Amino acid sequence: MREAVRDGSVTPLVGVFDMFSASVAAQHYDGLFVSGYGFAASYYGLPDIGFIAWPDMVAFVQRLRLAFPQHHLLVDIDDGYVDVETACHVVEHLEAIGASGIMLEDQRRPRRSGHSDGKRVLPLPEYLEKLELVLQTRRDLVVLARTDAVDAEEMERRAAALAATDADIVMVDGIRSAEQVRGVRAAVDAVEPGKPLLFNQIAGGKSPRWSLAELGELGVSAAIYSTPCLFAAHAAIDAAMARLKADDGRLPDDRGQTVGVAESTALLERNLSRHRPR
């Protein structure tokens, strides 16, 4: 993953929320993002405001790595689950089970989704202390340092401070314009020219909808897509339930046009241990 984000192209990482969504997404993309938003929704049925318990996340990543040994796995660990000792402990666990990288944010509790209103950030020295201890703990794990600052000037100030650390990638979440991306890119380059910058795409979020080519022109090295699987499932399940109810419980006769038991089973059989490359 470290090599991928430095190869000159924009590396896409698609957000997955459970093993089934990952099974579908892995057919199309080499990089998967373990989205805190998606995991909170699927595992707890709750919004992404701080309910995730770290053992649940570690167990999920372990299942992902077993099924997808060749994919990049970037894991959202929020604020490191509050305490710096917990953050370092989680980093050790995730590295031991084969995660590719982690994302550590500078939000203050109660936290919010990165594209929501009401976000507050920790004092920069407090976050940098946590980040430095995480960097000392990791061996080869990719570390993405993220700020949720909302003011453009503060975005640039924090991005420069993150670029000055040994973090592999810098991210500013909730960027609202190309001008802000260029400002952050310049702030990072002033400290460490070319340090990878990651951009978060989320449907209905605060950021523009840009293509990978457009992001590349802005100096972005990687892009996460937090919720396309989750939101597609939301819409498709809702439509299927409405149709089933309207048809008095009769299943649709869509043979050859939709997924049935054969197609679903074939997808899942690819995750069996004997089918995976060694």
C-alpha cells in the first residue's frame, strides 16, 4: 500500500461494511477501506459518533484479511478509541493480523462523521503526542494522519504539522473546494514535498464529486470511498422490500436478471481457504 500511494497514480480504496460487501467490492478494486461509518451502521445499527469498540473492529479486520490476502486494507480507528495506550494496543493488534494501514483522526469526543456539522478537534500538541506514540509502536504499518479541522487556515496549519511527522499519508476531511485542496497540498509540500495526500469521497458529503483523474491533477495520491456499498445496499434493500410488500409476498421472477442463490453462493465460495492464493 505504501508503494501504491507513491506510484504517481491515485489509489482508490473502497469502503466496506461487512464481509459480504467486501466480497463484492474485492472483485472490482484492489484496495478496501474499513469504514467506521459503515461498520457502526452494520454492526451496531448506530450512527458513526463513537460507539465502535476496538475488539469488534479488530475481529472484523481479521476476517477480512483471511478472505482477501492480496488486497490493501486501510482501517479507520477513529481517534484511537480515545486513550493513547488503547490506540497503540490496537495498532499492534491490526499489524499482527495483517492490516495494511490505519487512519488516526484528531477529533475530540463526542466525535462526528467527518462530513457532519459540529466537529471539534483536539489541541494540536495533544493529537501530535498520540500520533507520535502510534508511529513509534508500528513496525511497517502505513499510518494515515487525519485532521478534521473545518477552517481553511487551520486545515493548512494542521496538514503542515502532520506532514512534519513520520506519518505516511496526510488527510484533511471535509474539504469543500479545489482551492482548499491546493492550499493543503502547498502546505504539505512546504514541509515534505510530495508526501501523499488522501481525499475522502462520500455521497451527500461536503466535498465535490471528483474523478480519480481530477484528483490526480490536484495533487492527491489516494482516495477513499467510505459509503458506496452501504448506501447502495440501503437503497436496494428498501426497493426490494417495497416490491415484495406490493406483490403480496410473491418473489419476483427475475431469473437471469438478478442475484439468486447460485450467484450468491458462487461469490462466497471464493472466500473459502482452499481457493485463496498462497
